[in-house]
Amino acid sequence: MINTVAISEGIHYVGVNDRETHLFENLWPLDKGVSYNAYLINDEKVAIIDTVKSTKMDAFIEKVGSIIGDKKVDYLIINHMEPDHSGAIKAVKERYPEVTIVGNKKTFDLIESFYGGVRNLHIINDGDELDLGKHQLKFYLTPMVHWPETMMTYEVNEKVLFSADAFGGFGTLDGGIFDDEVNLEFYTDEIRRYYSNIVGKYGMMVQKALNKLTDAGIDLKVIAPGHGPVWRNNPSCILDYYDRWSKAETEEGVVIVYGSMYGNTQKMADFIARNLSEKGIKNIRIYDSSKTHPSYIISDIWRFKGLILGSCAYNTGLFPSMETLIHKIQNSQLKNRYVGIFGTASWSGGGVSTLQKFIEDIKWQQVGPTIEANSSPKDKDFKGCEVIAWEMAEKLIGERTETEDENCLKK
């Protein structure tokens, strides 16, 4: 028997889990897997909304057939053309040859590029509608969230928003599909890691998309994203997070990241962390850049206001894993962070000076002096590290508000 899940009358979840893929987009670790969410509206006209990765298309087609039986599929709506959502287009066309593919002009440009020419196309514009019978669909173009063709589909009567990659996250759906069926604490970090690494660079476009939905005055009872839980109990939670993240709003805390060959730069990192704790900072995360994938580090940098970077010198330059990290930070277009710099050098420099140039280029506010120890940290270097910790704590404590941040994802 096939497991199918009804979202509301006539609307079904037909997504699949992927526990086999190690790297999402061959970049981001999938320690907790990922779901590819697709949806089916079974009405006078039958519509599929998005598909799944090509490796999962058989399970997806089987789910569709278990719901509609011998009925034909009238429409395949493509909200997003990345292959983890469009990979089964050909399978749908083969199983349901009369299907009409619905998308915007940029959708079809990408279909041609990925899969060659397809027939039976229905091009929609922003605000267009499609009548399925009892269900009415309305389309909202949301370009660069996070590809140029992305759009969202809104079911007017059941008030369900099919949001593509927006509002999604990593992590398979292990039994529970909805936000009130799962332990959201499990998904907290994976939702933010997904946003900060996949969508976060396009914060301005996320704000435009959120404003478009607000200006349209649509009532959102359910948010059905392309990955992760379907939000039916508290959709305002994920909307609030996307609003805050896309504005680069932060929590109080400090991320310390270092690159160290023989432990001397690590000693300075631990010393700074202890001093931050003594000065009243509780959220402190220390990462060895050689041990932790940058996507996890970026997720916490996105979360917290303070960042302290340390590196030894390596072949007259920055330690390689730190070089990878700062390139990723630059690409993410993060704003409004406090940052401190420390490190070590022996027969050559290049590590700390590269970090200094990075800070000047990114235009974040530096706290404390720039500390570079000769081979191993001495008393004067530790005193400089203490100043970094003190100035960072002073900045963060000075921004405290009377109301404690509420994390709806952990409730």
C-alpha cells in the first residue's frame, strides 16, 4: 500500500525522501537527508505542482497513480526548474502525454536548456489564474528566490501556498509531514542552514516576495514548500524567520572560527571564548575550519551578531580552509556584523593580513586590536585577545532588549 497524505480536500502530498545523497547540489552535506516535496490537486482538472529528483521519479509517479487511478493529469505546474524539482518532467510527460506544462516565460527557457523541446505549454504572467473546478489557482512570480524563473502557486479556496524553495529546509520527513506532526527542534538548524547557504544571498528578493504576498492580502492557512515540513499549524513562524533572516537580523552570540596547524591559533580561540563567557555572553560557537563544513559555520554566522576569525599563516597566505570560508562569507552578502581578528605567524605572515583585508573589503565593524602572535601566543597576545573579547561583549550587551528572543521553531 502506498502512503499518501491529504493536505486538505483534494490536495495531496506526493513528495519523497532522499537518504542516499551525501551532498545537496554536490556541495552541502545531507547528514539528515532531504525531502523533495511535490503536490497533487485531484479535481475536475488534475494538477501536479512540481516534481522530484530524477532518481526518485518512480516512487513519485506511483504515488500520483495511487490517488487518481485512471484519470489523466491535465496540468504540470513548475514553480522552480532546479533538477531536484523538475527532474521527473519527462516521466510525467511519458505517463500522461496530454499534460499541459504551466510556467512563466523564463520557466520554458530553462526547460528547453535542460530537457529539450516539450509541447503543450501554458505561459502564465504574474497574477494569472487557473480553474481546476473546486480549486482555483493564482500565480505569483518571485524571481531570484533563488532562481530567475521561480514562482509560487496559491490555491484560493483552501488557502494553500505552494512556495517552491522558499520556506523549506534540509532533513527528511520521517513519518510526519506537517509542522504539528514533527519535532521542529530537529529541523531548526537545518532550516536555517538551508536558508543561509541556498537562499540567503538573495535577501532583497526574499523581501520583495514577502511584500508581494502581503500586498496581495492573501490568507495563508498552509505553506507547502519544496523541501521540509508543510506548515499548517503555524505558518506565521516560518514567514517570520524568513522576514528576519532576509533583513540580516541577528541574535546575541559569537561564532569563533580558526585555522590552526599545531594548536597555537586554537589556544587563542579558546582563550577568547572563555573571556567572552566571563563577560556574560552565553551563545558561543567555536569551529575548527578544517573539521566542519562551511555550510554549518555559515548557518551560525547568519544567526549571531558577533564573529571572530583566527588563522595561522600558511605558505605566505591564509590557512586554506579559512580561505574557503571567507570566500563563502563574501558570496553570501551578509551585513551588519561585529568582527575580531587574531592568528599566528612564524617564518612568514599572510594569514592575519589576509583576514584584515577581508574585513576592510566587507566593511564590517572591527572590535578590538588585530592580534598576530609570533609562532605561539605570549602574555601580550593573550591580553590583546582579552581586549577583543571585552569589546565584542560590550557591543553585544549594549544591544540587548528587555524581551527575550522567542524561537518558534523550538516550541
